[in-house]
Amino acid sequence: MTLAYPRRQRQLENLVKKLGLPTKAPIKWQLLDLALTHPTVSESANYEHLEFVGDAVVRLVAAIVLWENYPHCSVGEYAAIRSVLVSDRVLAQLARSYGLELYLLVAGSATFDKAGQQSRLADAFEAVLGALYLSTNNLDLIRPWLDPHFKQLAAEIRLDPAKLNYKAALQEWTQANFKVLPEYKVVEISQPQTHQERFLAEVWLHGQKLGEGKGRSIKAAEQAAAKVAFLTLDNQENTELTGE
């Protein structure tokens, strides 16, 4: 059944085409519309319930992709890779790759909240997965276009010693070597309304600054700083081992 609003119907059909799905696929358009409706638009008719379903769906797809492509990996490695695949950062990136922000209905202050855009896009992406899953009660509308992304990302993550989560990797390194956690210092350097990176983070250990980085959120800035620190320490260790 199509939507009562032709313009919205055409918008959603355009998104479905971007996903590589035929517009005649058995999609429940009302659910897809709901999946792209932020709570600021409606307190009751929004994507929150579908996001709950989609959260389970994306974790299942990630698990299946890892099972099929890396059958000899340990469960621990599965968990580490999946945690990155289903992170807000990665899901928001995938959402942006399909222009999901163009279809997401948002109202009020959230319209100008750039710092919260990542979580909104990740939530909406999960909700879309939930809507597609509930349209057929299987993964037929999801795996054809999501699997290739997860395969590529999983391969990249396996080559990365930090699993692309540099805060966790740096924490493990400092605990292993010094039995302490790194300290993060964050300051706000721009206003929320600007498109610039809003926060600057520094990471310190035993009174020494290991790295700094910027991001649109505190979490992103800390991750950027941790990346600089971890890669610097990793390069130093490799240099010491090789004697170069």
C-alpha cells in the first residue's frame, strides 16, 4: 500500500532505488515513513520502536557476514569487529552514503543540532533496517545492499590493530604498560550552529600529552586524539623492535 502523500511516496521510492531495491519490492511504506520520522515531529509516531528492532537486525546481519567470511576467527574477534560495524559512527557513515539525512523528518531545535546528527542518522538507519525486516519478516530486503558494506569494513577492521576503536586500543595499551587509564581534557572551540569541528580533545598520560584531535562531538574529539596517540606509540614500538 502506498502512502496518502504522493510527494513523500516518491521520496521514499527514490531512497529505495538508492539501496538498489526495486520499487515494487514488498515494502511496507508506512513503516519506512515511520522509520524516517524523528521524535521531534511526533511523540507517538516516530522511529523509536523500529530502531529497537533494527538494532537487533543490524547485529544479526553483522554476525552472519562474519560467520560466512571468517569462520576461523575467535568469538572474541567477532565481537570486536561487530562492535565497530554496529557503532553509531559506522552506521551514520552508511546513512550518509545513501543521503538518508535528505529523507529524515526532523523538527524543532534538532534541525540545527549538528552535534547530534550522527546519533540521529545512526538511529534512523537502524529504524530503516527494522522497517525493511518487518516488511518481509526476513533479511531479503537488507542483505543484498548491506552485506557488501560490512564485508569491506570487516576486512579493513581486521587489518587495523586498533579495530578502528582507538580509545579502547589506547586504554588497553596504557593498562598493559602502566596499569593506568589515559586522561582526556576537552574544550569547546566553536559554537554548535557552525559546521566546524566543535571540540578539541587532548589525551594525557603521566603528565605527558600523547596527542590531540578535533571532532563535532566530545566522543569524536576524544577518538581523534586517541588515534594520534595510539599510532604514535605503535610506531615507536615498531621502531624499537626493528632498531631503525
